[in-house]
Amino acid sequence: MDRPIDQRQQKQGSEALILVEKRSGIATITLNRPKALNALTKPMLTILAGIFRQLDSDPEVKVIIITGSGRAFCSGVDLTAAQEVFKGDVKDKSADPVAQMERCKKPIIGAINGLAITAGFELSLACDMLFASSNAKFIDTHSKFGIFPSWGLSQKLARLIGVNRAREVSLTALPLEASTAERWGLVNRVVSPSELMETARAVAEAIARNDEKMVLLYKAMINDGVNVALGNALELEKERAHDYYSKMKPDHFQAMQKYITGRSSSRQSKL
């Protein structure tokens, strides 16, 4: 049954600062502090980490989308809470949203609706795929303000767009426009602001229609493989494939054959 998740979100007035909606196997997380460009406070970080833990263990959820309200995805850590966050975020992984996103077994889609600055940039890099509004911008201000990266930006960005480009982005602290981010391979696709959530949702629905167990195993295989040398990754794939097939029952193969036989009559993806 589709329903909102029971939330314990910190509130500002009557508005929850993080919104979570579940519909048809897809959970959408919205950072909801638009007047502050969705800047993160310490309580918001803890809550966001808890939300990812909860969604990862929720059997009704197959795919997660994260986005922001207003003109920003996330402008980073609220500077009024900077000392509390920066001195505490490296140790406590239970309150670290990036650590929880990295541990999440389910696919995470980032719908980057606007500014993604520093911690917001790092949240986006913790997603499995990114779709960006044409007015999105990625900015790394660590070197500008004397903040040491601790959520992976110094390592992940170089692996996605290349070392020289990552140096340019991080050492200049200049904005990386959405169109360039797409051309450099950081973003899967750039769409108009009005099409962003529709696009992210269509991709999420395509994933949700697939074999749920295999989606989880495939995500883990890709993510684990990119962290080791190609030869080791290929061996890891063979080991996991052997383990998977050795446990398959005859009815599994029958289900596969039935699906393939009836595929031509099934509804086609909009992608």
C-alpha cells in the first residue's frame, strides 16, 4: 500500500525539513529548506542518515530518489552549524548520510534540481546515477573556505570525470554547469526543470519493473568492481555468478522462460 513514511524530521514552523514519500515501490526524499537553499544542519544530517537506513530495510521500497525543493538541491552544511558538523561527521557513521547512502543496497537516483554545493555535491556523488535540471550547478568550495573534504569528493570526482578535470573543479571552486557535467560524464542526462522529476521517476519505474534481487546484486557488483583492478573485478564477477547460479532452482529457470515468452506483449518502457 502506498503511504508516507512515518517521519521524525526536524521541523521549521509547521514544515518538515526533509520530506519522504512512497509510491509504487519508489521512495522520494526531498530536502525541504528552500529559503536556506536546503543547507544541512546537524540534526538534518542525522535524520537523513536514518531515513536511508529505514528505506534500505523497507521491503516496499525498490528505488530511492533524492532531490531538493526550490532552486537548490543542497547548498552544503549550514555555516551556523559548521563547527559541530565538521568535528563530528568523520567518526559517527550512523549519523553520516553519505556513509548510509554508500551502504544502501537499493539504487539511489539523484534528481539535481539546482545548486549542489560542497556537501550537496558530495550527496550527489553518493547517488548511483544523476539526472540534472538544465539550471543545476555543481560547486566544490572546500579549497575556497579551508574545509577538508571527508565525504569522498576528493576521490570520487576524479574517478568519474578524470583527474585533471577534478583538479580544475576543486582547486578553482568555480561552478560546473549541468551541460558540462553531462559532457564530462558526471551526469547521466540534463533535462529542463519541468521534466526533471518525471525523468527521474521514469528511470526509477524502469528499475522497479526488473528482477528485484538481481537489481540489488548487480548494483553491488558494479560498485564493488569499480573499487578494484579490472582483473580482480572480473574474477569477482565470476565468483558471484557461480554462487548465484549454483543456488538457482528449476522453477527460477521456468520463470525466466515464461517472462521471455511473454515479453513481446508487455508494456514497453517510456525511456
